[in-house]
Amino acid sequence: YDNYYLRVLLGERVLGLPPGAITSAHLAEAKRVLSSLQLVLLSNDAATPVTLQRATGIANFTACRDTTRPARCAMSDEDNERARRDNAHDLALYAYAERLAAQHVAKWGAGMG
């Protein structure tokens, strides 16, 4: 699959589209979905456990990190470029999610909500 995050977020209607069929209209729709959520966090962000605790009142969240994972796989420059090109909408969606997450961490970190 290309643009996996976007496909999963938009569900079955988009999940089964052929590779290369994801458009900027799908990206805009996915951004609207993310914007409708009360809390967007990145699992690999160090602020996530504390923010979840403040937002939900539930303690004992742990960081979502696995330090036992093997190092990233090595890809050629050509493969990296193709992956970036084929997943451009996912990269844009992730960047948007990062901005939302930063806003949500700032909001909950200030004790508001």
C-alpha cells in the first residue's frame, strides 16, 4: 500500500483503492477527520504519557518506545525517494498530525481542558 495512514484513517472506502489512487481530496478529508478529534498525540513523543494522564485522569501510561527494536532498515537513495513520492499524502498528513499534537500537548500541559 501507499499512504497507509490516510487509508486506515478514512476506512474501507479508501483502504481498497489501488496504489496511486489517493488524491489531495483524500488528504483534505483525512485532515478534517483529525481536526474533529479532541486529542491527537504521537506515540513516539515523550510528552504523550503525561498528556494522556492529564487529559484522561488515568495514571500509569507508559511511553510507547521499544528500545529493543533493531535499527532502521537501510534503503537506497532511490528507494527512499520513491517511498517519499509514493507516500507524499501520508507525509503531509503526518506533518499535520504533528502540528495538532503539539497544540494538544500545549493545551493539556497547561492544565486546561
